[in-house]
Amino acid sequence: MDKQQEYVLRTVEERDVHFIRLWFTDVVGFLKSVAITASELENAFTEGIGFDGSSIDGFARVQEADMLVVPDASTFQVLPWRPEEQGVARMFCDILTPDGQPFSADPRYVLKRTLARAADLGFTFYVHPEMEFFLFEDAESTVPLDNGSYFDMTPLDVQQDFRRQTIGMLERMGIPVEFSHHEVAPSQHEIDLRFADALSMADNIMTFRLVVKETALQRGIYATFMPKPLEGEWGNAMHLHLSLFEGDTNAFHDPSDDNHLSPTAKAFTAGLLHHAREITAVTNQWVNSYKRLTARLHGPLPTGEAPVFVAWGPSNRSALIRVPGYKPRKGASTRIEYRSPDPACNPYLAFAVILSAGLKGIEEGYELTDESEDNTFEMTAAERAAEDIERLPASLGEALKIMESSELVAETLGEHLFAYFLANKRHEWEEYSAHVTQFELDRYLPLL
């Protein structure tokens, strides 16, 4: 037993923790949990806790069902919303086969495997996400709690108290927050998590989503990370600020470049642009995700800045990738911002395919295309064609077709997970395609 595990056992005893929740995720990113008593914790560290993998979406067939969850002691935190007299803690877990080998379809392992590939090249992958969500009166409606907009501070705003309470819980769990504010749409909010290595950040995002929902529940309201819950309003994004470090040095920074981007950063960006269409089914995995990504192609313009076209540019918020210029003289702050993902994705798989695309650009020496200085939403089709600017998939069905032929995504996810993800999402798309919507009834029933 290592020192971290010994520390956890000692803390559980000293803080009178009664139960420990062992957390992991299924393929589509839903949080799973099994609770053990404090007396079983040492056994969980040394031998793992058995469970039926065939009951978890995408994990295993019935004849290959036996799995083990093994807690990662470095992720131990006491849950702050539980009563102190009934202390409850949590740890994220790795999934192992009965012979002690990592389970290839465990999303956390997929990310760890991709991070190991980056480490072989000398890189550590860091992520800083902007997490957006809506607050509604309840889970059955989309009635907003306010009519505020970007950075608004309204009198008697109960949602400011909500954000303050949420941030307090996050920080008590060791998840630092950079800032928070009201977003553009009514009752929409953003909380930015301070940058961390990608594995820690994926764990943090899973925790964040639960903390936000738990806080809302305590206040008698409902929080949702649904990408596009309100028609005609901005959707929920998860803009990702990305960088690679070599030790303590930011591998993306070059003070002599006009945009302060190093050759490594440019190759990484080129890889991400080159493979963006292939990975979109993972970073935007729900039917509803594409209501956000196609909002600017249809109807009135004030429906968001969600990227639609595969382009990059410094401070260009219409592009898929932009280069933030907030602190140009601070080398550690040089990064790129990938703007298509939404907060309802599986963060382990999203980070894995994003990193894999960037590393491919570095390994293969991809050349970065010219930056786009124009608003891509306002360019004509001919202008975009002249600059070779492609469009992101406009639907989940289109995204799955593109992903299906992607060697990069197949290699990153592994054969088992790749096949299951495609099958699961095809079923969702087929169900949606067969569903008769209220739009169709309103539009066609009076006419046909």
C-alpha cells in the first residue's frame, strides 16, 4: 500500500467518514457510483470491488461481465453537501479486468493512455474549461429565473448566491475556480475552472456537473448542461483553453511570433483543425448538440457564437480555434481555445481525441493554414471555399458518418469503445429521425 492510500485511510478515520463513493463513468459520460463502508476501503485499495460490467453501457458482454473498480487515492475528497455527522467521501476509480489489467473501454483509461503518448514526446497536456449551464424553475420546464444577459448583476439575484455556494463547494473539494458570471442568455451562467492537467480536469468536470446539480436541488431549482435548451437563445458551450508544457516551460509559447505561437503550437493547432470534423461526434455527442452548432446557419443572427466553420484566428470568436490575447507578455498563458465542445460530452473521451488530433499534427508536421481575420458567419460560400474553410457536421448523423471512417478516432478510443460509441449514437440518431416533432405538427398539419 502506497503513502497516498495510507493517508486516505488515516483521514477517513480521523474525520469519521462513514461511506466512500467509488466513482467512474460509462462510455457516454454518465457518472456511476458504488458506495462502500470505511471498513471495506483497505480491501478496495488492495483487491478492488467487483461489479457486473455487462450492466454498464458499453463496458462488456454478459460472458465477459466481471470487472473491478479500484479507487485512485489521489482523488479522495469529502463531499461537502453531506451532513458532517454522516461523513461521505468520494474517489474516482480505474476499471480493471479480473486479471488486474486496465479495461480498454474505460473512458478514464482511454485518456490516460493518450496522455502517456504525449508524455513519451515530453509533453504534459493542460486544460482550462469555461463551463456554461442554465438554471430553470424545474426539470419539466425551461422557464428561466431571470432575463439577464452577459455580465449582468441584477438586484436580489438569487443566482449570485447560487454561484457563490457552488464555488464554495468546489473549492472545499480542491477544485479551484478562476471566475464566474452571468452569461448571455436568460438564466445562463458560466463558471471557469482554473487550469489543470487533463486527467485531473476531466475528474473535476465530472465533479463540477454533480456539484452544480446538487446545489440547484438544495435551492429547489434545476440546473442543466443541455447544449441548446432554449430556442432562439445562446446555447451551453464548454470552450477549452489548451496548452502543452515541457516540464515548467510552455511548449506553445514563442515571443518572436506575431501570435506568440511556437512551431509546436502551430502544428498542434493544424492537427486539431485537420481532424476537427472527425472528432466532433465525441466532443458534441448528442442530437441536441447540433442545434447549438448550426444556430448561426439558420434564422436570425443573435443566437450565439458557436463555431460552424473549421478556421482559426487570433481573438476571432467566429472561428473554431482562436488564440486568446489577454496576457501576451506572460509566456505561461499562451494557449489556444477550442470552441466547439459542449459541457454534456464525456470529458475523458473528448480530451483524448482532442489531444490525439493535436499530437498527430506535431508528429506528422502538419502546416497551419493562414489565419482567418474575417467573421466566418458573414463570409459567402465562395469566400469560404476560396480559403478552403470546411463546415463542422450539421447533425449527429453526419458527424457519425465522418467519425466512422476516422483512423485517428478508432485508434484513440480502441476497437471496443469505438464500435459501441458508434452503435449507441446511431440508435439515438435513428430514434430522433423517426420522432414526429411539434415543429412538424405546427407546420404541416394545417396544410397537408
